[in-house]
Amino acid sequence: MVNVLSSCSAPQDLLQFGMPLHAHIISSGFESDEFVKNSLLTMYSKCGDFNSSKFIFDRLAIRMTVSWNVMVASKAHHFHGEDALNLFTEMRYEGVELDQFSLSAGLAASTSLAFVEEGQQLHSLIIKLGYEMDLHVRNAAMDMYGKSVNVVILN
């Protein structure tokens, strides 16, 4: 189930394959499996169905770092930067261990909103946590600083 769900990553996949598969998961009794729930969360998030992804996220017994990362990154990717930053802040408040994907998603959220100061603060945290050399984090930081130059010049 997990592997099939991972192949659904576009809105047309959601309607054609994802939702019928979710119905099959429910009827088969696999919906309580945490890995299946996280795969459903990922599928709905990638497809931009935030009502369904939030419904699943709110019902996770254990919110793993990857669960938070999916929510933050998908919100940032689908231009819901403020929601993404709020989730990132909640993630930190909950004491979830940040990884390179969490930090990259946080940078993407601040970039999408052109929040330069927040991005710089997050970059300081990245250095403090020792992730400044990670490829994903470096790319997200370069994107944030590259786009922030345009914001500063335009203002």
C-alpha cells in the first residue's frame, strides 16, 4: 500500500488512483497503520488536498519528523507560506527534532513569503545545528538569499 500511494503525486492521480486506493485501505483495515497514514498524508499533501492531509495529520498517533516535514514542505510548495511557517513554528514548539528536510522546508516557507528576516534567523539556526553544508539546506538557503536580493532591490 505504501509503495502504491507514493506513486500518486499529482491531482489527477489523486482522483484516478489515490482516493479509490484510500477507500480500499479503509475497507481492508490498514488505515490504522502509521506508515500507511504517513503515506496517505504525503499523497494528499503532494496533490494539494490540504483538508484531507490535515485530517490525517491531526489523527496521527505519533507525528514523526517526516510527517511534519511533509506538511510544511507541501504548504510552502503550494504557496501557503504563512501556514507553512506556522506549522514549522509549531513543530519546533512541540520539540520535534529538526533535520535537513525540516530546515529546507522552513527556508522555502520564508522564501515564498519574502520574509527575509525570518529566513536569516533560520539560517542562523541551521549553522547552530550544523546543517550548513547539507546540499538540500544549501540549495534552499541560496534560493532564499537569491530571491531576497530581488525583494530588497524592489523595495
